[in-house]
Amino acid sequence: MTQLALVIDLNVCVGCSGCVTSCKEWNTSGEAGPMPDQNPYRAEPTGTFFNRVQTYEIGTFPNTETLHFPKSCMHCAEPPCVPVCPTGASYKREEDGIVLVDYDKCIGCKYCSWACPYGAREFDEQSKVMKKCTLCVDRIYDMSLPESERQPACVISCPTSARLFGDVEDPDSEVSVKIREEGGYPLMAEWGAQPSNHYLPRRKVHIRVRADELVRADNPLKKENFSKLSKDEQSLDDVMSW
Amino acid sequence: MHPAFSVIFLTTLIGLGQGLFLAIYTAQVYSVVELIPMTQGDDRIVYGVGSIIALAVLGLGLVASFFHLGHPERAWRSVTQWRTSWLSREVIALPLFMGSVFLYGLFHFMGWNPLLMTIGEGFPIDLTLVMGALATVMAFILFLCTAMIYASIRFLQEWSSPLTVLNFILLGGASGFTLATLFVFYAAPELVGFIGGWAIVLTITALLSRMASLVRNRLLRPKSTPQSAIGVRHSTIRQIAQGAMGGSFNTREYFHGQPQRVVKMVKWSFLLFVFPLPILLLALGIIVQVETLLIAAVVVQYLGLMAERWYFFAEANHPQNIYYQAA
């Protein structure tokens, strides 16, 4: 079984929204498009996006941390949005687990968006159908592209490589190893949708220094306290550097 | 959730139509087993015209539902996924129910009512009685489908309860029996006390069940938190950007967009308009037999039901709203 998904490393995401822009650029002109906007250059601009970057402030000043948080469809293993669709327009692909909408079958009832706990689906006010992330399905299988470019647009564009793409069911894939070794977690696991996208947490590297590492424990000459050395006295270093 | 008027009209109108049919069929069953005297009115009027009114109300609800769709011309596709989708099941159940009400009315209207068999001490089972029983089953299936559309979404905790199904049945029943009381006032005045009495009983039962769901929802604790939503374990998480400047589908579809005092006002007005006022108007109308009071009961209760349905949507808090705190 294959389940393609994204792994998003919150440790390196800088919130540049490059993934948002490249997603929109690729998909609005691709098979999944258009992704129309309303009032794009006026007050209250709004439009259809498959991917958005949100920002959270964690903690209270001065102990705060800023978290940039990209969110798109989780391509759940048990997608609650799929069985509720009355027309079968919403479906999960057997071969790679991507959740897609057939725009020609969608009646625009919006019921699937109610049934997604993540708010990952967005209704296109112009085409009057439901739209969502396709994992760039029209790109990842395109044999006319070099293999390194057969990845979702958001993954390629990320300047800090915060986004990884691969098969999360294959235990040896890059994404599976990352999830396993770097503490990858799913969002809102409490609803049992088994989201395939995973997030890698903020990680801080601490150097642990014990007190006895600052002072040499075996010090036969006890000559470590330089401040007490008189001018002519020899330090341990002087002895050792003979 | 955002209360869409198309869905408010759909759910209240079909509930009203289902209740109206159940009311007239109840009258027929009671008169067959002689718990109430046979109607003196013309059967064609009482059951035939009664079915036509029920059909008209159901038809209005069906029309309203199309306004909810982005592509109404593709609505036929929605019958295909009945194996998994309650919405698809509703789309099938509504026309089937309308069809059985149509046949029920037609059989009465044309007088096609052959005796099929007799039970016990001569209770006649005729064709309309059987057709009505079929339509009654369909009415309850339709109530179940409509309510399960909401009750089956497990993370909308306010809806995900058997009380949702009970409320849809009782509120639809109450409003339908109230409308039926007004109808029999013209068609068969001797039934006003019987149907009006049931309308009052159903309204009181609906009040109890709706109160139960209000209390339940008040005590709910949301399963999802900002911590589980972004996976950061800290008690203070504040959203400072939601990925859109001028709002998005996510900030429109899942929020009612009204200040809390409006929501509160809607709640108290539906608690007044759906329950005590119609009960009072019905009781007075039955006692003094004044048409205006019964009309007022129907209108007041229906307006109240619209408020009730608005509140039903506004009260439901979708977990995705955690990602749109700044909305």
C-alpha cells in the first residue's frame, strides 16, 4: 500500500509563504485549476487556496516563541470527508492514497467541508465546486519532468526544505524515517481520521555540561586555580608543555 | 456553523410536511379503530386535500434545498452514494416519501379504497390504510436521514447525539400537528380537539427533548484544543495570522458572524415562539374555536422553528475554528 503525504518540519519553517504562492501558481494553471480570487486588488481580498501558512504566538511576553504553521489537506487514511459526499465526487485514490475531488461530479453542497475537522477544503465561489490540495497529482507522475521535479510545487519551492514529500507507508522512505526519528506527529489525532501528513516539532539542541566537567577531577598537582598562582610559580600547563 | 437559509427552510419545511401527513394519517387510524368517531367531513377533503397541502410544503422544502447547491443541475448525481452518505439517503427518501403521500392522497381522492382484510372484531384494513402506513414508515426514515446528516459528523459535538434525531422528529411532528389543527378546523371541525390535543402533547415533548440537548451542549467539553490542533504543548497559544487578509471560505462557512447577544436573543425567542406561545394559542383556539388563534399558532411556531434551526447551526462549533481564532 502506498500513501503519499507531506511531512512539515516546524523547526525550519520560516513562514515565508513561498509554498502558498507556488501552490497557487502551479494549480491555478494546471489540471486542478482555476483557483479564482475575489477582490484580489481591493479591500477584503479573498480567494481559493489549497495551502495556507498561519502564525501562532506561543507563551507570554517575554517568553514567547513564534510558530509558522503551514496547513493543507492531510490526505487522511480514514478521510471523514469522503463517505459523506452524496455524489461520489470526493474520493480517495486506491493506488497512492491521495484524496481528490472530481469537479465534474461535485454539486457544491459543501457537506464534505463540514466533515473535515481541519478545514482543509475550500469552496470555489466562482466555479461553485469544492476544491482542495491534490498533492500536485498532475505533476508528481509527469514523466516529461526530471525526476527531481516530480514533487508537489510547495515542496520544490520551500527555501528551507521544511517540506518533505513521500510515501509514509513505506518504513524506509525519507519521510517515514523523519517521522520516526524526529518525533513526527499528526494533528488532532483525537478524531481518528489518521491524517497522513505529519509535522515535525520545534527542536532545540541543548549541550548538557555537568559541574565536574568544568573542573578536572583528576588533578594530581592541584594547580588549577590560576588566580592564586604567583608570578614565578609553575602552572600545570607549564609542566605539561615541556 | 454558518446558518444557510436554504437549509433552514429545507429542514423546517419538510419537517412541517412530514408532521402534517402524520397528523392526518393518525386521525384516519384512530377513526378506523374507533377511538374517535368517523369524520363527518368528506374523506376526499380531509385526507386528499390534506395530502396536497403536505405535498406543497414538502415541495417548497425541496425547492429551497436547490438554493444550497453550487450546481443544482447535477443534483441527480446525489442519489448514488446511499451506501455511505446520509445526505444521499435523504435525497432518495424525500421523493419516495412525497410519492407515497401522493399515492395516499390520490387513493383517497379517487375513492380507490378496496377492503383488503379485516382484523379482529371487524377493523377494516383498506388500501389507503396500508398506503398510509407505508408513507408513515417513509416519514420516519426521512426524519432519520435528515437528522443523521448532522448527527453523523462526530467532531461537531453539539450535533453528534441521538437527541438531534429526536428533536428533528418531535419538532417536525409538533409543527405539522399544529398546521393540521388549522387544516381540520376548515375540513373536519370535530377533529380540532383531537389533533390540537396531540399538537400540544408533541410540542411539550419537543420542549423537553430540545431542553435536554441545550443542557447537553452547555456541558460539552471540546475534544480539540489549540494544543492538539497544532501539536504544541503550551497553555498559552495565540493565533496572530490565519493565512488570509480578507477572510476565506474557512472564516465564512463555519462562523455565524453574529455577536453573542444576537445568538442569545435567538435562543430565547425560539424557546418562546416554538413552545409556550403556540401551546397557549392552540389551547385557546381549541376551546373558543377561533380561526385567528390557530393561524397565529401555526405562524408563530413556524417562525420560532426558523429561529430554532438558525440557533442549531450557530451553536455548533467546528474544530477547524481553532485554526481561525482571529476570525
